[in-house]
Amino acid sequence: MKKARDWLAQRGIDYAFHDYKAVGIDQARLEAWCAALGWETVLNRAGTTFRALPEAARQDLDAAKAVALMQAQPSMIKRPILDLDGTLMAGFKPERYEQAFAAAGR
């Protein structure tokens, strides 16, 4: 998150930050992200919160179960999720941000 925020700030790009770890995320938005990016991309399986789940909770994952897990524990959502005029990206890679913002004319 810090690298993405620094990247945006260095380029003078205004953004709205939604701290879904602190304030949560509504189910409709989370489902939309999963529909656009794939729940496998949005769910952060590498994080400690996911890895700390009991094995039974990690078994037989599908979109509905992944959304329920992420809504119950938003720290399982990959960060950051960038919504650039309806174009969504998960995670931060400077070259992808450069391309996306150039394509958006920013």
C-alpha cells in the first residue's frame, strides 16, 4: 500500500483511499471485484490471516466462500485494489500503474 500511495503522491494524482481493513467492504463491491478480477486474484492467500485459517475453512474454495471469508476478515483482500475509471487492478506494480494511467490520459 505504501508504495502505491507514494507512487500516486509523487505524480500528484489525487485518490480516495478506502481502508477496508478498518471500515469493511460491502458485499456488492467485493463481488464486483471478484467478477472483474477473479476471486483467486482478490483473495490474498499468501497473507497471514488466510494461512492462519483452519484447514477446513481453506478447503473447497469457490467465489461465494471466498467473498464470505474476505467480508468477514477484510485483511484477506489483496491490497491495493485500484479502481481507475472502472478499470480494476489488484496489487501494485509501477509499470502496470504507468500503463493504466497513461491509457486513462492522466
